[in-house]
Amino acid sequence: MVQPAGSRDVIVIAIGIIASIASVVWFFRAPNKGVDALPEVLGRREGCLVCHLPLEGLSKAHSPSAIGCSSCHLGNPFSMDKERAHDGMVVVPGNLADVAFTCGNLRCHPVLARDIHSSLMATGRGMVSVNRFVFGEKDSPDSDGHLSYLGDSPAQDHLRKLCASCHLAKKKTSPAPISERSRGGGCTACHLSYSKEAETALELYRQKGQLPGHHPSLTIQVSRRHCFGCHSRSARISTNYEGWHETELSPAELAGSSSYQILEDGRVFVRLNPDIHFQRGMECIDCHTWREAMGDGKSHYHQEDQVEISCKDCHPTSPPRTVGLEKLDQIEVKILEQRDFLKKIKTFILASKSGRPLLNVTLDKGGNVLVIGKNSGKLYRPKPPPTICTDAVYGHQRLTCQSCHTPSAPTCIKCHTYFDKEGRAVDHLSGKKLKGRWVEQRGELLARQPALGIRISHGTERVGTFIPGMILTIDLSEYPSALPGQAAKVFRRLYAPTSAHTSSHKGLECQACHLNGLALGLGEGLFHIRGVEGHTTISFSPLFATMPQDGLPRDAWTCFLGTRKGMVSTRKGARPFSRREQQRIVRVGLCLTCHPYTPESMKSIYKNFPSALARMTPQCRLPAGFSTSAETESN
């Protein structure tokens, strides 16, 4: 017999009431499952813990007994029904889209969760603005942008299909240990760490549905592995640091040589000399601060602007500024509480750029800098710069430490990018495979000494290291809707400032810069110095052929004894050496051919170079145009 609809509704409601009463009775009367058996968390009893205890692996601060499950995973902690309890649950907490309700709720880390949204690691702002600048869609490399909110212009489509996976705001959708191919995840990208037990528990859950009894830890012990996935791309900072250089080889071409490493994405790297800090055992976070990664509340355009550390913080030339424990803010105190190795520090050295404390850098009893490994507790005693760095050598006042201590950097001098309208590629924003793909044909992956150039910051000129970030052609002829006025084919010769993370203990020899085409931005080649009938001539022969687009050698930034202007760098206020600057550098190089660097020659010639030029003998001749006047030296 068919029941009337109204009767069915009454029956359903009655069954629901009975089921609810039964679940409540079970909750309070089931052996060892009653409310008294549950720990109280944050002033309430939490139903999640009936099924999810015992659970190991989490630290005391994040253990279920301290914050429960719902503080991170949300859901409904007041229901004993599985479906209702999991309604609104966040499987992977920490994604920036909902971080305000999970890691960043008012009881936990609200300031960090607020500031991270404007950080470069979350937005990729610099990647967006530079890419649009290179494609001719923006007049400046300094503009707003976010890798999670890209439009449909060619440059933004290029980012969507090739580059938009490496940023913290990319959503992580399923639990997984950190690997070389990990991307996004917000807080968990850095602070989630899987033990072997946690990995096993996750695998059992995937295969058999067995509830995990071991949770990955939430920790500030961030390892190099957390950084490697994203930072082995682009400038290859992570691979540089560990002493690996990318090649054009395929895995099939290798014969099992220990000199090579194959990454999870199939790229092949060859062994080179690692950074001196890596050789000493230092992790990335032993130098870099939490403000650099998670943001300081300000919107910076480029990576080097958000970085607050500098070499002189640990290798000072004068007594560094310090601050006492009582001056630290709440977040800094909390960090120290989590790091046993740092709890005894009472005085902290301040970062010279930001004026903020470096929580693992202090002074020992003798007043010398002492660095403590954040993860390892290992003690490092950085040496002060040698005399050649600290003496006022003429013309070296503008040099950065990287200028002399960067023996190599990754260099790509041949890149052709074009749009294939028939191809298909994954859109990193939607996760869908869409029609139309960008193809990048690379070549000439070299590891060589970076170029030197000028960077103007806050009105001050400094000499720093540069690599050819963009020697490329962009073919937009097949793209369906380029912007009005945008050229179908674009050629760029733009060098980018770099901090290669290949620092050497010993600086480069003087000749490595003063008579070196690479350092001068001329590319590889040879200088020719000739003395004919009392006259000296100097010329430069490039190794690579010139390109028809601009007449410069394929690997060059500028031409010999020329001044290149206009669109020359991926940064505002950055440029190659001018004609006058090249003359001054090469002039020293000419002297070095007969008077190589020694402590004595440094005193008598190079420390006060204009005075030495005024004392030149007839045997010392300069090419025409290489003035010896002090007036020229000051320009």
C-alpha cells in the first residue's frame, strides 16, 4: 500500500529524530567513547576526536589535544554523523583562498596569514609584470599582477600555460608529501613535513581507506627540499646552490654517470662546484628570513626588493647593530620558542637593509659574528672580509660582494617562443587542457661568469651581476587576439640582475673582470692589444656571430666601447656599462697584463690609480681615447 506523501514526511522526520537520539545516547554511553573520554579543546568537546584518535606526528602546539581537528580542517565538530561532520571540511588546510579560516584564524596566525597575501611568493607579481613588459603589453616591469588572476592577453596566456604553477596561492587539492614537482598549497608548501610513518599512513588510507594514525608534522623546520621544486626553475637558484647545472641532455643519453642528476621532471643536470654556504652545510633558511618568504606587509615588485639580508650582515666590516631579546615582537618570540637551538640567544644582529633582527645571528663573547643553523643547531663563524675587500681600492666602492664572489651563473642565450594554435596545453589556473600552447625552443645552456652592470636603487649606483634573462624572439603571429598595436614578432635583448647562489670562498682574480668580455657584457671573445709605431690599439673579437636584429653577438649585452640605451634590462634603473665605464675598466686591465695583482702592486698602483697613471713611463701607453686625466676618472 502506498503511503500518502504527508505520511512519508512524518515517518522520515520521526526516523531522523530517533537516529539523532540514538547517536547522542551512543556518544555519551559507548564504552571509552563518552564525552568524558574526549579531551577538551579550545573550551569545547570535539566530536572529530571520536574517530581520529589516537593520532601521532604533530607537535605539541598543533596536536589534537591542543587545538582539535576543526581548527585546521573546519567541518562540523559538533556532529557524530560522518557526513555532517565532514560537511565543509577542508582536506588540505593552508591554501591561501581559505587561510583566514584555518591557519590564519584569530587564535592562530592572523598576522602572517594577512601579510602573505601581498608577498611575492604568493602573487608572483614580478613574474607577471616582467612578462607583460617583455611582450610589449606594459611600459614598465614594475606593475601590479597576480598569477592567480590572469587575463587573456598573449603574455598572460603564456604565464597561464607555462609559469603559473610556481606560487603559494596555487591551490593544493590533495594531501601529498613535498617533492620536486610540488606546487602551491599556501602554508603547507613550506610547513608540512611527512615522516616515513606519515607517508605509510597516507598510502594505507588511499589503498584501503584505513584512517591515518600518523599525521605529517606542521613545523618551522623548513628544509631545502621544500624550496627545491619551485626554485630549481627560472634562475635555478636551488640547483646552483647545490652545484648542479642544467644541460640539454635527455635521460636516455646518460650512462649512469654520478656526474649527472635527473630531476623528477626529466631535466638533466651536471655536477659543478656548489655554493660555499652549501659546502659548509647551511640550509636555505639559515640565511633567509620568514619575512622574505611570507611577506612583510608591503607590496614589492621584485625578488631582490623583498630580500632583506645582505652579505655584510654576517661578514661585517664594522661592528654590526644589535637588539636585545626584550625588543623582539610577538611573532619573533614565538619563533624562538619553537627553536631549541636559539633559546639562549639574548642579542641579535639586525639586518642592514630592513633593520629587523636575524634570529639566528648573534655575537660571541669575543664580539665575533656567530650564526646558528636553524634546523641543525650547527655553529658557523663567518670570517670578516679580507683586506682587498675592505681597503678603499680605487673604483671598487660601487661593487657588490657578488661581483667578485660569483664565479658562474646559468646562462641561456638562445630562446625562441611561439604560439601553436593547434596544440593543447594545461591551463594552470583552471587545471583544464585547452587548445593553443606556447612552445619554447631553448639552446646554448651555459654555466659561465655573469656579466657586470649597473643597478640604480634609491638614487645610488651599484655594480652587480647580470645574466641574459631574455635574449629571445617571440612570435605572436598565430595568437588569435593580440593586443592593439602589439607586434606580431618581437625581439628582446634584456639582461636581468641575479643573485646566482654560487658564491665562492675566494674572489675572482682582477683579470677575470678587467680584461674579460663576459664581465664587461660583451659576451665571450678575445681582446687584441697591439703596439704599432708608438701607438697602442685594442679590439675585441666575439666568439658568437652577430644577430641581424641588432648587430650584437648572440650572447652580448652591449658592444665594445659603446653605450647601449633604451630597453636593456628586465628592471628599471639597470643597464650595461657605458663607453666611459668600459674604458676605465679596460684601462686597468691593460696595466694588469704587465703589473699583475700583488699586495705591493695594489699599494703602489691600483689603490690610487689616477696617481699611478700620472706617473706612467713611455713604456706604458694607452690606446687613443683612454685618457689619464683625473677629470675623466671622476666621470
